[in-house]
Amino acid sequence: DTAVSQTPKYLVTQMGNDKSIKCEQNLGHDTMYWYKQDSKKFLKIMFSYNNKELIINETVPNRFSPKSPDKAHLNLHINSLELGDSAVYFCASSQGAEQYFGPGTRLTVT
Amino acid sequence: GENVEQHPSTLSVQEGDSAVIKCTYSDSASNYFPWYKQELGKGPQLIIDIRSNVGEKKDQRIAVTLNKTAKHFSLHITETQPEDSAVYFCAASMGDYKLSFGAGTTVTVRA
């Protein structure tokens, strides 16, 4: 009965590769988010979708592209990975103000 | 944009004592203030929140207070237990879906 799930949990890849992270929520929420947590644990929003429509697009390199095939799914595709992309990426969902986070995907770029 | 500052960055308390974490925010339009607990290897978990029309809220051993005039809010944990050890984040939102987070406080409860 996982509320917000992400796959994979760990992702190790080389510079220049393209990778995707998937997120699914079974809470029936209308809004989903991607956050990045850096090595100092700072959490920053990257994107948000409401009913499959992009509503927040922070200053993120255009190598990052979110895609929402339906309300329950929000994927993050990253092209041409760089060392600085190494971080933990969290998906979250909300219906109203309260946001609920997934377990995170630790991305390591070597 | 909203800027949230959080203090202290680390906090060590004896089991049974209280812990207090303080946050300030910059934009008076912010009206929603959640607190998250993040355990090692897990995602942030919403533990309590407060809205700008309320000054204080309690849930068992945790409480949050909000001072809109001073633009600060605090998390209070009473009778701390080892399982309270985690990183705690405050956040603020203007109701526009965007949460601005503080830098986090690592709380260690000593047995």
C-alpha cells in the first residue's frame, strides 16, 4: 500500500549517459513534484505537474525533462548526465497543501 | 522568492529533554508552514503543519508555533526519544504549490 513510489532506488551511471526515474502515486492526488536533495541535504523543487499540466518549472538545465503520462505518474528524464547531477531525487504528490514524498532515488554519476 | 532560514543546524539532546528548532521566512505572503522529518535513507515525512490563521498546533509530543508579525515559526518536541533522531526540515509556501525548505536540523537524542 505504498503511497508514493519511485524506481529505481539507486542509479549509478557514467557521464554523458541518459537516464530516467519513474514515480507513481496511488493517493489520487492531482499534483506531483520532483525535488533534488544535494549532498548538504538541501531540498529544492525542480518541477510540478497538476493534472498532467506543468505548473512549476524552476531554473533547471533543459537536460532535465519531466513527463506526466497521467495524473498518477511523473517521470524524470535526464540527458547527457554530468557529475553535478549526482544527488537524491524525490518525487512528491499533493491534494491541497500537504505534500507527501517518495523514498528517493540516489543518482551517482561517475 | 521565499527564503527560509533554519537554526540550529545540529542539535543534541538527552533522552527525555525537549528540542526546539526555529525557522524564519522572508515573504509575508507565505501562509502554510509544514515540518518534515527525514530518517536516514528515507524520504521526508510530513509530521505537522500550521497555517497562517493559527498561532499554535499540537500533536502528542510535537507542537508548532507561528508568529506572523515576526515571520518565524518553531517546532517543539517534548520528552524526546531515540526514535526522534533524524533530520528535520521546516518549509514555507504561499499556497502556490511551491515549498521553500530550510537547510535542515540534524537532531540526535542521546540515550
